[in-house]
Amino acid sequence: MVDGGRQLKRLRPAPQGRGYRIRKRSNHVTLIVDSKSTETTQN
């Protein structure tokens, strides 16, 4: 599962002395790992 994380807000130079906002996005990744149990039978 992937959820949105925090954003880093930065400014980038633009023409005529202006600045464009840049949002550097990150995310949260959730991994669920499950183990499978196997039973061994010996005859």
C-alpha cells in the first residue's frame, strides 16, 4: 500500500525575478510480509 507523505516546498528561479514553487513529494510505502508455515510428515 502506498500513501502520500510529506512535501518539501522549494522555490525555483523564473524569468523576470519571479519564483516558481516546486513541491518535492515523498510517500509512505507499507509492506505486509507473511510467512507460510509448512508441516512435514515423515513416514
